Amino acid sequence: MSKIIISLSGGVDSATALAIAKKEGHECHAVSFVYGSKHGKYENVASSKLSTHYKLESWRKINLETVMKDFDSHLLESGGDIPEGHYEDESMSQTVVPARNIIFSSILAGLAWSIEASEVWLGVHAGDHAIYPDCRPEFIDAMRRAIDLGTDGKVMLTAPLLHLDKKRIVELGKDLKVPFQITRTCYKKQELACGKCGSCRERLEAFSANGLLDPIQYMLSPENAI
């Protein structure tokens, strides 16, 4: 059993990664980042519920709003509207937050070293690869090496979902009894998921491909949402 720090966004991916870590018997400490995203308030509610559900040893919120307030991204409060369409559409590149996982991974590595955790876990997955450069295997390999060198081998970066698509993640999460009903995926600044943004569409398609009904509430009924 290892002590780990996991980046917990409150979505399907990080929730499933957390379920894997708990199944493996790790001592789990979660971190959620507040960085000025439109959906951040709702993500953090989901993360809080997940931390309670899994009885985590700790859950921290780290505020980076001042650091990232001038970053160029439609995902942020300072950016334009969240695009609608498929998750891998070119328009979704507008939701890239520059160097986000470089920043998050570095902070997590420093915290892991400080509390003597041996691993940092990220929930990046294969569906992210088309649009998000800091979610691709090449980046994870490079960041893993950088963290290993930068911590003198004290901390390892782990991405357990790196080569899985959302369909497989939902299937795995179902087997692990992930409480999908308390997760948050929608990128828009609203309490109910829109069912139209790329993130919602990818989620809905994944549940449908598994023959499952998504348990969260949408503004539109799931069959009409995409």
C-alpha cells in the first residue's frame, strides 16, 4: 500500500481513478484546484461528495485563481462561451487551459514530497489526446521523468486511465461501483449539465455505449441531449 495524492476534479475519470486507488488499498489524499473555471464551483461540490463517499484521509482545495486569471481559455470565467459539439471537434481546443497539467502536476509533486506520499495520480485518458497536449502519453512520460528527477526519485507520476477511452472508463467505473450520480462533467456555468458541450456529449455517448442510463440530471432528457 502506498500513500498517494490524486487530482480530483469531480468527474467520471478522476472518480474512477480514485476507485482504482481505493481498490488497490492506497492511502488516498485528494487535491482539487480552484483556478477560475466556469464549472469550478460545481466540480468542487462533486469532489467534496466523492471525498466523503470514499472516506479519504484528506481533501484539499488549492486556489490558483490569481495565478491563472490571465490565461487564454474559454473554459475560464475570463474566456468566451463554452463550445458545443463533439468532444474531439476542433472547436473544443478553445477549452484548453495553457499548461494546466504542467502546473497541477508540479504542485501535486511538491505536496506529495512534503507529506511523504510516493505517487501522484492523474485521471487523464485517451479521449483527451486529440485536443489536450498535456494529456497525451508523450507528455505524461516526460512529466513522469521530470517528477522523478525533480524529487530525487521520491515521487512517481501515475496515470491509470491513460490508454482507456470514456466508454471503457464508464464500464470500469460501473464494475468498481463508482457513484456516478454525484460526479460533474459539464463545462458550462450552470447547476444542471447542459448535455450539449463536448464534455457532456462524450459522457452521454459512453454511458449509451455501455447500455447504461447516465444517473445525473440534464437540462434536456438524455435521449435529446446530444
